[in-house]
Amino acid sequence: MNVGMLWFDNDSKADLFAKIERAASYYLDKYGKSPNVCYVHPCMTRTLATPKDNTEPIRAGSIEVRTTRSVLPNHLWIGVNGLNGHIMP
């Protein structure tokens, strides 16, 4: 994904999946497509149960959650991973 929507959510009472759900709902309303990938800072996934072999991606419903240090904590970079990895708004 080269382009996406940056979403800020510092609600300390909501878990990561609730934050992704809110961002995905807004994305769908704004762009008319459901996002399928979301990048977050690695610190945001520390409390999640991850697969033992680390080959299975973390998923929030139909959205694949990936980590990158390029996204600041409490931010989500969400969008559609389309053909050749490019976003298709």
C-alpha cells in the first residue's frame, strides 16, 4: 500500500480492534471501499495474542494488521491493498 488514510485514535479504553473498526467504518463512508490492510506501530500489537510460528498475519476481521515503525503510536495507516501493492481508492 503506497497511499492510505492516516487515522489518529488515542482512546485508552478501546482495544486495537475497536480502533481499526472505527477507522475502517470511516474509510468505507468516505471512499466507498472497505479497507483490507492497516499498518500500526509495533507497540500497539504487544497485548495481542499472536500465532506461535509468526507466519499467520494478525487480522481484525477482514483487515490484515501489519506493523511498521513508520507509523507513530496511536495512529493507523489504513487502506486497500490492490494490484501490485498499490492502493485503489
